[in-house]
Amino acid sequence: MKALFAALCLSFCAWIPSTLADAYDHKSPVCQVKAVSVAQNLRNCSVTVHSGLWIGSGTLFQDKDGTVWCLTAAHVLKQAQCPCGDNCKCDPCECPKVVKVSQFWSELDGTKHELAVYGTVVKYDLAADIAIISCGKACFKGYAKIAQKEFVAPDESVLHCGSFLGQYHQSVSKGEICAIGRRLNGCRDAKDQLDLTCFPGSSGGGVFLPTGEYIGMVTHGAGDRLVLMTPLRVILAWAEREGIEWLGGKAKPDKKRSCCC
């Protein structure tokens, strides 16, 4: 009987997937799990965007050259300031507006941290409600991955990460897709409807599959469970028009900063 028990134990140990085994640091005096949850990955690639008195959310991406980009909603940046100050005389479509992009986290002992950079708004399209902030070579805690599928069906589960009320930074909520292709007055492109917890400050925050891949961003809401997002298919079509390579578009070297104010 003891021999059978020992054989079963050895069989079970041999069956453990290598991915699970790799989650342990065998060199550490105390073997600790290093795997990070999906929710934590979302917090690591999500940021708070400060634009004047307005606070919104955004999602970080990193291109092949290591440059960090923040994708957010254009209406979040309405109060973005030019470095020239209040007497700015720059062309509105070429003004190098700057916003603060921050990540917050806390230690178990309550110690709070903030990692912040001042990024430059390089794309701003209010009609599409999409904007991009260049954060240079900043080292944030993580970066998002774009989902392989552009369409997500109704009733599929989703996750959102945003700065609720502008102060509950990188809060993760769970919900589902309610409807595809909703039309909203004043919006050029169709939105997808979500049943999801969001509050002011969530705008620009990413929407993700349960596995953590990016599928869109929150832009509108009415109450805490009626939410509209700009879906990935709309964002990718916009990126194609704007020539944004890291979002799948074809480069357009002569393209000036997009502005649709």
C-alpha cells in the first residue's frame, strides 16, 4: 500500500505543468510563487491621466523600440496644457500639449507609491474620442496586449481597469457585453454596451477579456452599470487611418499630428 501511495505521489509530481513549476523561485531560501494574477496585470498596465482639473484613465502599450504609449479617450484631455502656459499662441493642431500620467500602488504595510511622467499628446481626435500620449522610454510596471479577435459577442465576460472618481486608482471591475454597435448622438463611430461598474474618472480606461487582452476603452456611461466602450475594431480602423504602426496601422511619415477639435 505504501509503495502504491509513493508511486501515485511521484506520478502527480511528474504531471505538474512546467508553467506552474516556473512560477517558483527555486533559488530563494523560501520557495515563493511569482505568478501574477490577471487583475494585477491589468493594474500594472493601467494609469491615471491628469489633464488640468480633469482626471481620467488610460492603458499603456510599448512598441518594439521600447517607446511607451498611453491610449485614452480624447475628451479626457480637453484641459491639457501647452508648456507655453496661459499665453500659448501655438497652432491648436500642432501644440505640444503635456499631461501627467501616473500609476499608484500600496505595500501591505500601507506605504503608498506613485510613478508619474509628463507625456506629450501626439494624437487627439475628439470626433473619434481617441487620443494617444507619448511617454517616451518611461519604465512602468507593465504593458497591455491587444486581443487577437476584434469582435466580442454579447454575454461574454469582460474586465475593466480605471480610476473610479479620479481617486480610486487602477480599480478592477467585472461585467459583460450587453450589445454590439450602439449608436449615440454626437458620436461618429458605433459603441458596444457593457454591464459594468464605472464612475467618472473611468473614461479612457481599458476593457479586457478575462485572459487580460485589450478589447477597447470606456468612453460613456449613465449610472454605474450602463457603460459604452469604443471597441477594438473601431480603434484599429482609426489606427489604420492615422498610420499608427504599433496599433496595426501603416506608417505615414508625412502625417502631422492629428487634430479634430
